[in-house]
Amino acid sequence: MSTDVRTDGISGASPRLKARITGVFYLLTILTGIFAQGFVSGTLVVDGDGAATATNILTHRGLFQLGFAVYLIEMACQIAMTALFYDLLKPSGRSVSLLAAFLGFAGCVIKTFSRVFFIAPLFILGGAHYLSVFSAEQLQALALLFLKVNDHGAAIALVFFGFYALLTGYLIIRSTFLPRILGVLSLLGGLGWLSFLYPPLGYRLFPYIAAFGLLGAAALILWLLVMGVNEQRWKEQATVAGMRT
């Protein structure tokens, strides 16, 4: 019997428990992302209006800083989720699961780095003496530009998450321990995120892609939290995979 089967994965946790922990981190990733992007950015950032955006940020400085902190929590949860999914789906294909994890981590690195541009407006609008060479209008425009760079960085990360979702969907379909419909939903969601290979198309379709992506994510999260995985089939597939390596 392989080491993976004897230890039942990370730190001796059972496959079902691993699946539920994965579901928890996945849920936290979704909730923190909705709060930071949908509520904080959606409330404070006024598209195309640097003056209104600057006023909102300075008036609600604490909320803006909270949004940045929640963005970082989102990324920490997504990194944990990606690592757990690698271990959970490894019996379906070790090499493919590893490739998916690398793509997922790449997206996390890009998205985390882009958040530096999200917090930058606080420094730009903070009234530092060395920025007095710029007019108020220039500083407001620069702050809005940095927020745009943050958004575009996140859009680039979505392409990597699209490839990740495709591979994850493939592994779920190949698995014997998760419903294949969850893999199909992941494949379709991944194809949607790949529309950001051409950003104008991705931004135009974003409301529909995000809605479908949330539907697929909700289905997978619910299954992981309530049902976990079929432990017997997971162990059987892990044993077969161990014999082939």
C-alpha cells in the first residue's frame, strides 16, 4: 500500500475531512473576495471619476484599509485551498494535479502582487510633502490609475485560475469519489475565465461569467462541506495511482 493511503493525506486526516477543510477554505475565499471586491471596491471606487474616488477613500480610510486586509486573507485562503485540492485530487492524476496547483499558485502570486496597487492610493493621497509637486487633480488621477492597474492585475490572474479550473474539472471528472457534474461545472467556469485572454471580452462578459462561476463554486463547496468525498473510492483510486508510480 502506498504512503498516501497509509497516512490518508495531509497530517493523517481522512479524505472526507480533507474535503471538508478544503470546502471551508473555498467558502472563505469566495466570501472574502465578495466583501473586498463587491462591497469595499464597489462602494469606494467610482469608475472614471478620480475626484469622487479620492474623496471616498479619504473619508472612509478605515474601510479601505480593511478591504486591503481582507484581500490578503482571501489570497491566504486561496493558497491553502489550492494546496488542499492538489492533495485531494492527486489520486485522479498526480502530474495533472501538480500542474493545476502550480497554475493556481501563479494566479495567487499575480493577484497578491496586484493588491500593492490597491493600497497605493492611500500613500498618494496622504498629503506627503514630497508629493506637493503634483496638483490635487494629478494625484487623484494617479490614484485612480493605480486602482485600474490593480483591477487589470486581478484580470490577468483570472486567466491562470481559468486554466486551473479546467484541470481541476478534468480531475474531478476522472475521479471516482466526486460527482462528475461538479467537474463539468468547473470546466465551463474555467472556459469563462479564459475570456480574459482578451480583456475587453472578459470585462464585457464578467457579470455572466461571475454568476455562473459562483453557481459552480457554490455547488462544489456545498458538496465538499456536506458530503466530502467517497472515502472507499478515494482510497481505491489512490492505491491504483500508487501502483502506477
